[in-house]
Amino acid sequence: MSFDLDTKLICTELESSDHRKRSATLLQLREQCEKAPESVSSDAIAADFDELYLHLLKCYADRFESVRGRAVQAVSAFLERLPPLDFHLLNVVSTLAERMGQTETVEPSEEIRLLYIEQLHLMLRKYAKMGNVGVFRECYPQVVKVLIKSIKDDYAAVQRNGCATLVELSRVADTMELRPFTESLAVALYTMLNHRHSAARISAVEALGRVSLHMDASGEGMRRLIMEVSPLLMDSMPLVRRECGQMGVLMLLELPDRYSYFERILPLVLCCLKDDSPEVLTFIRPLWVKCGNQFYDENEAELSQQEICDPQVENYPAGVQRPTIGCRGLVQRSLRLLQLITREAGDWKDNVRLHSLKLLYQFVLHAEAAMTAKFFEIYAQVSQACCDREPAVSAEAKKVADLLGRLLAFNAWIEHGFDGLERNARESFLSCFYYMFTAALGGTYDHLLRLCKLLKSSDYSHTLKPGFQLYILKTLETVLDKASLVTASMEQLQELYEIIYVTAMKVMALSYSLDSEANENVNRGQVIIKRIVQLEEITMGQLHERWFSLVLLDVENLDAAQDENSEPVLMLYGLIHLGSIRSTYLTQLIEKVKLVFQHCSDSAQVRIFSILSIAALSWSETVRVEREQSTQLLSSFINEIVEPYLAWKAGASGEAMRSMAMATLCALAQGAKEEAREVLPSLAKHMPSLLEDRNVTTRHYAIKAMCYFQGMSVEELKPLAYATMQRMDDPSAGIRVIAATAVGKLCPVFKSEEETEAEERQHEREVWEAFVKRAMDLLLLYNESPEKEMQAATQKTLIELAKMHPEAWEECYKRSLSTVRSKEGLADLYAKMNIRDEVQAVKD
């Protein structure tokens, strides 16, 4: 196919008033150019273009969109075949600048603006390929205006093509010629960094990376560029984050003044090395290694010496590949970056804090022991982040703390770590220290002892914060783990275990008092105590007997007006629950309780009394001494703690304390049955009033305790017996049932022949016989109660009394036959009991 154009006819048709003819001519011209054979010389095409270009460029301003669009396409078709001549370039670029380089939008069509920028891109590619890109030198102002307008365009496709064109220009342009325009180009690109389309953001970052290579590094422009791009490291789209990393790699490799900007460029790459997306990580990692290799080559004399004495770090995190020496060298010469990282670690935005901690992790991973000197600068910030309200941030901070413990020189940071704990008794500092200390390989006996003494102090172990308590217990676990590895004598280890025990017990006590159900801290503390039991080769009870008194010494300020939720009261409450009542510290415990009863609020007194009543139930299991000594201890405990509050006192407080005292007495009677037989009779004078108390709880425990009053004479037991019998008329159904049961448990001790005369002994038996008959009459009356539990209790008690007093039973039975409503029921009960047979069997 030949290329023979009638240029005069084409010019005439392009000047036609009919836009359809103009459009058709342009379409035909484009097709002819595109289909022109390769044999047609570029000079021949250039000759035709010389005659047509004025008419073609004039069509760029045609009022019909189809004409304008086809004119641009026709010129582009010519440019594909034209030789790179300055004349053609200047004419076309000038026209493009008129149509797309103005402040206002001259070309309303988005599609044609896209054709304009594509045409500019075509010329760049063509002239760069020809090696004559320098011809653009004279038209850089017009080209930059077009590029800036395209970058600010509302049409995303135009923006992306504008960025691609700028990238092409930056690749081939001379730095000194392009530098005057880089600031204005960068400012235009900044507006695209927040574009809603991720592809547009990617294009903008790529263009900025290329523009940065031509900027004046001595000015503020470079700093602003990095600052504008950095937020995109937290972009939701992985490809955007990857482009930021690629930009950083480009600057590390090719930026002329890169050594001055290492600390600003490195975050762009390091953040991608900790990215959650594999596609970002796998793409950036080999490029980062390439940066490290280049840095090594440029500083081989220094790094080669360092490489010789560069052993593998012990305790390196599992699953983490150690960076090359070149990559580590890059970071180690940029330690000033830490100030920027730590400042962002306290930012109000969650994603900024998370981003800074991920960056810090990579920074520590590369800096290794060189970071030790900077530890004091980041200790506070990492500590604060370990307790961040956002779980993801706190988790990342804990990873950083773990890495610091592994890679920093232990002997260099441990003193500063202790100093931070001593100055800042807070959960944040302790959690950071815990992760560092646990991950570190170092630690001597002195370190462990110092740490335990610090945790035992009131600033730590007396905290009421569950999170703080958790880290105290975790740190104690670490101390126990490390204790098996240090050099220490048995006496030294025992001292260490003693402090651990005291600290753990105090923390568990407070934790239990705050939340008694499903408490993880208490469970964790129990594990620690069990480990000490195994190490000491004793039982849990023996351990409490040995060291619990030391814990009680730390319960202070009970002589002040404390309420029930104050720390000393809560601690004493929890300690009584954990340690129960034991002989070795009972006297000390009594003194603490008495202080509470004398000085603390009413609610605090009731709270302590309530836990004492629970602990009293296990007296026989926890007070492991001879029977005589146990009785003495029980007597002392009752006389000093319980009995003073059994007497009636006015007011709600007196009523509550009386109720709790009765509950404790009842619990002691159940927990120390043998000892109670000897101690309870001395309290008989209080029981009648307690059995008739207005408070139903007091009456409940009083009637329940009556079952354990044994070994008393008829004279002593008689008032209690009648008071107990009266409780079968109590308004409370539960008390009525217990009273019916308690009546059968009462059994006096009759005087022997040696002690008194026969007439007096007979009188005692008659007195008790009268009570038994009265009790049987009442029990038979209540046997007709509709309450099933009351019926069962009365029948059981009647059987017990009838066995011991068969004659009285026969008398009561006969007397009741005439008064009961159901004679058949009474007869059935009588037949079921078989008292005569059972009594005869007992006699035989």
C-alpha cells in the first residue's frame, strides 16, 4: 500500500464548515498513517506533516468534540512515524499547553484530555528512544503545566496517565534541567495521595519516588515529600503500602544525597518488612537485601572488619531471619530515627501507634546490641504501649519488649530497667520489664532477689488493679524459672522462695477479694505456691504454717478508719480465705481482727467476720496440734473474737455483728466438734437471748449451734432446752425444722452417785423427764403439719427421744390418742417405731 496524500484536498476539507466532513477526513487520515507500509520513509511522512500540521493543530480547538478527538489521534499517528525534530515537538507541545496547561479547564471532554496526556507520553517515549530527549529542554515549562493539570484532573484515568508520563520524564530527564520544576510537580502529586482509588494513590507514590531523585536535598522539599508519603504506609490496600516500600528502596539505591536521609527513608522500607500482607513482604525483602549489599559495597572497609567479629546472637527469636550485615549497618547508622518513632508511639490514632511499633520492631531487629545505648530513650514509650487500650497495639509492644530482651546487652540495660521499676510502680513498666526479663538469657541471684523485694513492696503487691496483679504473678513465675539456673546456696534460694510466697499470697488475697469467682490471678498464684511446695518438699499446710505470719506482717494501717473496700481490709479478707486458721499464726491473726473490730467501719467488720465463719468450718483440718492445745486455741479465739459480739447491742451494726458472731460460733462447732464440747458450755448464758433474737439469721445459726451443746448438766441445759423447744413456733419454716431436730440432740450429763444424793439425782431426772414429755407433746402436734420437711424432722426426733425415754413415749402416745385429728396416722407412727422391740434389743 502506497502513502500518497493529497495534502491540499485534506487542508480544504479540514477548513470545511461541515463538521462531519472534517471528522471523516481526520479519521481517514489517521487510518492512512497507521496503515502506511514500512517502506515509506519518515522524511516523506514528515514532508506531508509539514503541510498539514497547522490545520491539524487548529482542529484541537474545534467546537465539536468528535473533530477534536480525531485530530489528536491523527497527530499521534503521524508522531509514531515522524523523526524526532525539535520543530514538530515544540508545535505540538505548545498546542497541548494551550489546551491543557491553562489555569482554567479549556477542554471539557475527559476522553480528549486523556488523549492529550497520552500524546505527550508518546512523544516522551519516542524521543527518549531516539536519544534526543534533550530537545524537551526548551519546552519543559509547557510540559510541566500539562502534567500538573493532568495530575489535578477530575478524571482518574487522566491522573494515572499524567503520573505515568511524569515517571517516564523523570527516568530520562537531566536532573539539573528538571530540578526547577520538581517542587511544583511534587505539590500537585500530594493531592493524589488521598485519592479514593488505590490505583491513583499507587501512581502518585511511584511518580513522587522518581521526582525525588531530581529534587534539591538541601531544601525542605525532600523532607515534606517523605512526610506526605509516610501515612500511606498504613493504607488499607497492600499494593499501596508495597509502592511506598518500593519508593524507599529506589531512594536508598539512587538518591544522590541518600546518606543524609537514611533515617527518613528507612521507615518506608522497614515498615513493609513487618507488613501483614505476604505480597508486600515477599516483594520488598529481596529489594531490601539489595540495598544492604550496596551499602556494604560502599562501606566495605568498615563493615568487613565488623563481619569478622559478628557471631550469631544467642536466643534469637524463632522463625525470624537475621538481616544481612549490610542491612544492619544501614539501620545502625540511623539511630536518630528513634526519636521520631517514639514520638509517634504516643499518637492519639490507633493505627499510627501500631505502625510506629511495627517500625520499632524492625529497627530493633536490625540495630541489635547497638540499640542498648538508646534503651533509656524508648523504655517509657514501649512500657506505655504495652498497656495500650487497643489490643493490637499492646500485642505489638509486647513483641518489641521481647525482642529488646533478646538482642540488647543484658548487663547494660538491666540497671536502667530496675531504675524504671523503682521510679514508676505501674503496670506499664512492669509488663515491659517482664517481657524483656523473661526473654533475656541473663540474670543472677542478686537480680532475682532485688526484683522479688521490689515486687513485695506495697507499691506493687498491694495494688488493686487486676492487670497489674497479673504481671506481678507472671514475673514471679519467671523468677522461679530463672532461680533453677543461677548460682546460689540453699539458704539463699529459701530466702528467695519466702519473698515469692509472701508476694504471691498478698496479690492472690487482693485479687480474690475483688473477684471471688473464676479468678485467673488466684489460679495462677496457686500454681506458684504449689511450685514452692514442690521445691521445699513439704505440704501446702506446712508451707502456710511456716511463712503465713510474714504475710500478716504486711497487712498494715488497720488501726485507721478503713471501709470494706480499702486495701488492708481486702487483703486480710483474702488472706484468711487462702490460709485459713492455723495454730502458728492464730494469735497474730486475732490481733489483726481485733484491730479491724476496733477501728474500721461497720461493713469492714462484717466482711472480716464473714470470712472467719467460712474459715472456721475447716478448723479440724487446718489446726493440726494436740487436742488439748487445739481446745485452748479455740477457747482463746472464741473469747477474744466471738463472745464479745454475742451480747445484744442496739443498732443495725450491732445486729449484723451479732449475727456474724453466731454464724462463726456455729461454724466452729461444726469444724471443731470435739473441742467445741468443752468450750461451748461457757457460752450457754448467751444462747436464750440469741434464740429469741429479732434477726432471723441470728436465730437460724443459734438453733443450729444448739445441736453441738453437749456435756452440760440438767440445770445448765434446761433454759436452753426450753428456748430451743419454743423455736418450733418460729415464723421461719427453716428454723422450725432445725428446732425440731435440735430437740432430739439435747442430752444432759446427770450427776453421779459420788457427787450428790439419790433424792437430788431423782429430781434431775424428773426435771428432764418433764421437758422430754413436753417436747414429745409438741412434736406430736407438729407431726400433723402439712409441711413435709417438718413431718420428717418431728418423726426422726420422736424416734430418738422414744428410744431414750420409752415410758414417757408410751404416756404421751396414750394421752395424744384423744386429742389428735388422725388417730390412724398416730397409730401407724407408733407401729412403725417398734420402740419396745428396739429397747429390748438394746438391753439384751
